[in-house]
Amino acid sequence: MQIVAIDAPSNLGLRPPAPDVEPGARKAPAALRAAGLLARLGARDGGAVPAPPYSPQPDLAVGFRNGTALAAYSQTLSEHLQPLLHGREFVLVLGGDCSVLLGASLALKRRGRYGLAFVDAHDDYSYVRDRARYRGIVTAAGVDLGLATGHGPAVLTDIGGMSPYVREADVVQLGLSREPGDSDYAATETYDASGILTFDVDTVRRDARAAGLAARTRLEADATQGYWIHVDADVLDARAMPAVDSPNARGLSYAQLRAMLTPLLASPKAVGLDLTIYDPDLDPKGVYARRLVDAVTGAFADSGRYALPAAR
């Protein structure tokens, strides 16, 4: 099975890292290509879906920063992905921030019922407790799983009357790493009550391959047509991957990420993967881009499902 790669250079789901500074995640697809990702996978170039301009200003109409633009972008990305999902290629989406999941999951919902392997240090489901304080500036990258499962404004969660894009029962989360104070800030009890199967960071650290295999088993057992894999680079420990907007003080090593992804990619039900949140502005020498590419291409090679180019 050939891999087709699509650039989704969006930073619409992020807050400004500093006043008048635009998040650098939109530069990730170019940086990952420069680090050799497509060449090492032998991937076909499926082009790019340019994102609307980023704005740091509140979007009071939707309640999310860049919410109106993100709704339009999710629709455009979905339309670009749909014909690729009808083919026999594995779709690789290079984000951008985590909100590209909305376009991918919307495209899948238009085909039928699909599951989701959600690889992330955060649950990206629980809203802040003080919603009024953040009205207009809630960031979609922080609640992309919540939006994809139907929680939030209809302009984002119900595009084309398709809500939810993914059923909670069809989601498996891997790598969740909660810190003291998370539950004070966000309503984490809503995630805990969601029924989403979770393999937390400690479980994955003990045996990453076993966690990935258990997640695959669950996703294969669901009555779905396949599943998507979402990978947020902040699932990696901050010492391994500091080039993200929210570095994770207790995360995975590159070897653990590779081992966990391998069985997920090996499944015939896996149809695509998005890789998100890496910020080249925080990695001027490209060190972490190369390490991330090593881990991801290693997982594809180890999965045995994909015929990768022979090493020269």
C-alpha cells in the first residue's frame, strides 16, 4: 500500500505564543518534508491545503479563536481528503495544529463510521471550567477530540449535519499524562465519564507495544469501516521534544512512540494518520524534526504493512 502525504499547514487552533507572535506550527509540514519524511516513506505527494490567515483576535461569533476560519478550513480539508480515502492509499496528513483532526474526521464521517486512535498527552476533550472568561479565545487545538465527538458550537461540530464525526465509543486514547492542577482548570470529569478507552502514559511506558496492540484490538473489534490515527508530538517527553506549544513533563520516548504506533499501523483497518503540533520555530536546527521523522518512519517500517524504499 502506497502512502500519500497531504500538507495541512494550519495554526488556527492555537493561541499566540506571545503578543503579536503567530504560532509556528503552520511551518511543520515543510520542516518535516525537509527532514526527509516523504522520501523515506516513498510517499506520493498529495499537495497542500492552505489555511486561512491566522488572527489573534477573539471570534465572538463562534466562541473560539479563529473559529469561523477553522470551520471553513475543516470543510476544505475534508473535501480534499475524501477522494484519497476512496482509494487504496494510506493517507498521511502533515499538520499544523491538532485542529486538523476536524477536517480528517469529517471526511471519514462522510464515508461512514470510523474509529480513532488518539495519541496525545492531553485529553483534548475537557473544556475550561470558566468558559465565560475565555469566550472568543478558546483554542480548538486544546479540545479537538471534544469537537470531533460533538461537544462545542455547531459551526465546528456539526458541519454538514454530520455530528459527531467520531463516536466516543470508537475512540482509544493513548499517552494521557495529567498534571496536578489539570482538574482545577478543566472539567476533566467529563472526559472520565465519556467511556473513551484510555491507556495512560504509565501504561504505555511499561510496555508501549502492548498498549498499541491492545488499542488496535479494540479498534478492530468495533463495527467500523476502519480507523484513523492522530499523533500529537507533545505525547513525547519534553526532554525528547521541547518544540511544541505545551511541552509534556511526563511523556514518552521516541522508542516508545515508535513501538506503540507499529501495531496500530500494521492493522488493515488503519486508513490514515495525522501528525501535529511540532513547531519549527522552537527547533531552529531541525534536530527534533529529524528525531520525529526517525520515529514515525521507523514505525511504518516495523509495521510490515507498507513497502518502504530500500535503504541506499
